[in-house]
Amino acid sequence: MNGIIGKKLGMTSIFNEGGKRLACTVVEAGPCVVTQVKTKDTDGYEAVQLSWGEKKDKHTSSAMKGHFTKSNTTPKRVVMEFRDVESAPELGSIIDVGLFEAGEFVSVVGKAKGKGFQGVVKRHGFAGVGEATHGQHNRLRAPGSIGACSFPGRVFKGMRMAGRTGGHRVKIQNLEVLKIDSERNLIVIKGAIPGYNGSTVIIER
């Protein structure tokens, strides 16, 4: 396997051997259950489906109950596929934090925090007018001009303007694994990862 599903618990800091303080993120990863192994013959492509997080039976459809029964597991909340797997595990096997080692580098995929509808200062880092003198009124955070006059007579696509911010898929690469806690299924990753505390993340090699 080349990845695992987890939950972001929050950020903290630890000290390395040299006494340097390192900001890090704690992720509760796994244990995940292999609920399906897809092959080219049956599905047209190769992939491994992992499931994580308990889910109540009353909130699970009959079709999904039968799907989880094939792998001898209870209904799960999160179901994701992983491709480019070198050696596919068996159906029903457990994938835990033992997949990773301290010192290796991983990539983390998560959903960024949603900021809602924001102006250009927060969304794109505009500076605004900068001064409130010389007749300026309520223009400190305004976007300014967005185009020319009669030619071309329109606003070009991609113009940086106000709009909805955040809530998109983000992948952070080359993050170092500082510590592994196998008993509590915890992975301590150096730096920050996308998402709010309690959000679902994917850790990949």
C-alpha cells in the first residue's frame, strides 16, 4: 500500500535531538480495512479501496452493507481508492500506521478550510488604496479598476475579484514524519496540513 486514511487532530510542537522546537500536526491514521481490490479484468483499472471510520447500520444503505460484508467488516464512514499500488493487499486485511516509518517523507491531501465569500484583500492579498486622505472614502479595501473602457468592452476571464474562498482540495508534498505511535494509531508530521481539526485527510508516500 502507498497510503492511508486518517483524521487531523490538531497541531502541537516537539523538540528534536538538537533541542530545536518543531511545529507539527498529529493525525489519527487507520486502522483501515481493504474493502475491495480492483483489477483490469473486472473493473478496467487497478486500485485498492480502503474504508475507515465507524458508521451506524441505520445510516448505511443495504447495498453498502452487503459491500462491507464481503470483507467481513462493519459499515465504514469514509471509502476511498488508492491507485499505483505495487503489491495489492488481500480483501479484508488491515492497514495501520505501521505502513510508515519515522524519518520518511509523505504527502498529505485534505480539504482546505472554507472562508466563505471574501473580498480581494483577503482572497488575493490586495493592498487596497492604502491611504484615507485626499478625498478617499470607503476605498481602503476596494478592488480598483477591473478593465478598460470601450475596448475591449468586457472583463477578461480570470480577473482576480471577490468571491468564494477555500474549501478546495489541497495536497502538501514532502512532509517529514517525526514520530509514530502504533498503540494509539498516531502519526506526527512536521509542519501544517490542510483542513480543520477533525477533518479527513489522506497520507501518501
